[in-house]
Amino acid sequence: MAMSLKSLREPDLWWQIRTGEWILANKQVPKVDVFSFTHQGANWINIKWGFEVIAAWIANHVGAESVFIIQLLISILLLFFIYKIMQRVQVRDAAQLCIIALVLLLSVEYRMIGRPEMFSHLLVVVYLYLILQYSQTKTNRIFLTIPLQIIWCNVHEAYAIGIVMLFIFAATEWFLYIKDKNEKPIRVSLVALGALGALVINPRTYILLVRPFNIFNQVQQNKYTTELDSIFTGEYWHKEAFIFAITAILFCFYIISLVRQKKLLSGKEVFPLAYLGICLAFLFLACTAYRNIVFFQLAVIPVLAHLTFRSLPTISRYKLVIALAAALFYGLIVSNTYYKMVGSRDRFGLEVLSTNNPTGVATFMEQKQLQSKKGFSDYLTSSYLLWKLQPEFKTFIDLRDLDIFNAGFFDQYLEIINRPEKFHELDIKEHFDYVVLYTRSNEALHQYLFNDSVYACTYADPVAAIYEKTDNIPSGDFFQSGKAIPTSAFSNILNHIANPWYECFDYEQLNTDYEAAAYYTLVGKISLAEKRINQYLYVFPDNENALQLKNQILNLKSQIKR
């Protein structure tokens, strides 16, 4: 529960809530783009619509930040089915289960972020449980995967994982039948085919039968999202990747030991061949993308738990120690100490943080009535504006990625961001009234627009800046700090249930001097940059990044004098 209650920082959630609201209002799932002005009417295969409707209903009734209660329920169900798997592999001791839960949460917490992929995480574990149960008892509950597949293909685009799991299961059962001449795996084959047929029960019917191939091509083309980085990139190697590496090595040694002892195909092992084959498939998947590590961890943790606790049966003697460790871990989470220790961007508590979302920009645009005008909004800021400034606001590009915007358009967008002369050509064609840019990137375009004779920066904060076509140029220091966004009573109740001493993010204590200094340095306002970095160093005199920025400012100042 505590790990699921987080501040809303994922920009994807905003366009998903907005889409859910559109579906509820129009009583249909959009089949063409209705949110951008660059691809208006383009074909849109929206698979996540089921999640979007649920998220929109929650947002409209108890606040957008409360969408994380879906994550809370999914997380509890995840642990429940892991517990059920543990029971089936003779790991039943409470102390052992507690350790398993802690290790698993450490492995997957980084993807407990309220996005629709949580349904794929849950359904993977449910499928594994049903496969294991069938292998042991031949129960007809395996047929439940067919209606579950209908749910899956209407909540998340990773629905093909379920089909692959069932076909791996059917293939291994046929292999064992040929090898041992046991009962023909007719039921398993019917289940796999039935789940495949279930994919047509969605708003786009038969299209989802071939959609996984398009999604695979999108993943190969998508170079814009770091969560898709593979094991061969530096961005992949966060703490979760190192945990994955350890579990992967242990799992591989386990498989090698089974092969050497000739037990892999003997039918005497606790985990059936299909389960181990699915783990190997998830091992490959985890290597292809950082976000896929979760699937391997969910599948393999019961295997490693069974192997470990079979060798360490005395762990149950230390129940009190383990309980105290779990209580300490809980305290670290709800106090935000854990997130600070691991360098996470997450924060405990249901909130919409102005430090992560362009709330200030949205408020400014409402005051100036810019939402009905034509503007260039970048990739990261557009989703929140799409939700907050509805229905007038339309995006240039947004986080629906290659579902709407093709790779060629993305390349054009990146060229515009990095080569200001290309933006000038686009502006002549499109006649923008304003530009919204994420403050922490887009350096070349920030410099160009700030010093342009047509545009003027009329608002800036640590998240985003606005450039308008105006002669009314702000003078002095106009870089602002974030302001609190009201949290619903429902969200506050949940926050205080988890932590009676919970306090909302304190914007009064927020120091934005460093961000302001960095922005002013970027756009050439050296005197303002020096003023703000001095203010920051007065409070944090030993901050290494601030000292480096101060040196950079002094060097630029001396160059100007020369």
C-alpha cells in the first residue's frame, strides 16, 4: 500500500485521463486522433481505453492524484497471487513470505507508477499461477485465461505476452507428450487458441490479431524513451538492473544444475518445464528494455525463493527480526527516506507536484487565454496541458508516441528542437502564437526564442517556460517557483492512514535559485544568473553542482567584459 501511494509525476497519465474523459463524454473509443492539430484525424488504435475510463472516473470523483488507488489494488493482488504460487511450491512460512515480498517490492517498485502496464504485471502473475496449478492438478481453471485475455487486450498493449505464455505452455506440453506419451494436451491447446481468438473482442476487432507486430516495430523505432533502453546502454543500469543481473545469474545456474542432474525433463521438479521456459522468455525480454525487468522478476522470484528456502529452513526462527526489518522498511517508505536513498524521483503521498508537472504554465495560459490559440508545445509538457486546458488546447506532439506520430515526424520534431532555424521555417508556415518548452532540456531553442526579436519569454519556472509573440517583454527577475495544487479529501485520508504524520510537499521551503540561475545562464542573462546562484550558495555553500555553475557564470561574465 505504501509503495503504491505516490505523487503523480508520470506525464503519460494526463493524456490517458483526458482520453478516458473523452470516451465517457462521447460514449465511444476514439479511432482517430482528436487531440493534436498536426495529426488530427490520423488513425489511432487505442488499446489502453479500459484503463483510461477507470482513471478518468476516479480523477473526476476523487482527484487525479487518486488514480494511484488502482496501483494500490493491483499491487495487493500481485502479492496475493505470488503468495498463492509460493504455497504451491512448498514455501508457506510467514517469515519466508515476508522476505519474498520485500525482495520483490525492491525489484519492481520503480514501475509501480500508476500506468496501465500494471495490469500486464498482474495478469502475468495470474497466468503463471494458473499454469502452475494446471500442471499440478489438471484443473479446468486454466480456461479462465480466455476471459482474462479479453480484459488484457482492452487495458494495455502488452496483451501479446499472455498469448506467448500460453503458446509456450502448449508447446512444452506437446513436447512432453511426445516424449513420455502422457495425456494429450488438448485442453491446453484449446486454451491457447481460445485466448488468441479472444483478441477480436475489442473496439478494433481483428486488428489486434496483428497489432503486436506493429508494436514490436514501434519499440525498435522508438529512440525517444529511455525506459526502452536495452541492457547494452548506460541508461539501463539503475539499481533495478543490478538486482535483475543477480537474479538472472542465479536462475541460469539453477537451470544449468537441472540439466547436469538430468532433472529438467524428468517431471520431478517443482516448477514445470513450461514455467521455466516462460522465465527464460522473460529473461530475454528484460534484456531488451529497462521497463521489462519487472516481468522477469515477477516470474523468477518464486523459483529463487523455493531454491533458497529449501536450503535455509531455519529462517523461520527469526520472525521477530524479519518483522522489525519490514516495519523499518515501511517507515523508510512513508517518510520518503527510501526514495532519497535510492535517488528516486518518486515521493510518498497522493499529490500532484508542481515540481514535476507544468501546473504554473497551465495557470498562466488560462489567465492569458492562450489555450484557444495555436502554439508549439514540446513532447513532455503537452500531456498535462491537454488535460488541464481542455477542450480548446491541441498539441503539436505528445506522449502517445508512435501510436499517432510516425518516426519521420519525430525526427522532424527533434531537428526543430535542436536547430532553431528549422523552428523559424516551421513558424512561418504554422503562425504560432506561443511556444511552451520543458525547462530542463531544449537548450538550443530556449536560447533562440529568448533572444529572438519576435518572441519574448513571459513566464518561466523549474518545469516549463512560455514564449509569446509580444512586444511586452518582462523586465527583472521573472523566474517563478511552483505553487501547491489542492489535494482531494479522499487522497488526504489515504495518505494519513498510511502515515498519520504525513505532510504535503512544502513549497515554502522549495529553493528554485539553482534552476533559475541555470536558466538565466542558458539564455545569457548573466547578472540575474549570478544573483540567483549567490542566493543558492548562501543556503547551500558546499553544493558541487552550484559551485560549478558559479564558475561557469563567472567565466561568461569575464568574456563579456573582454
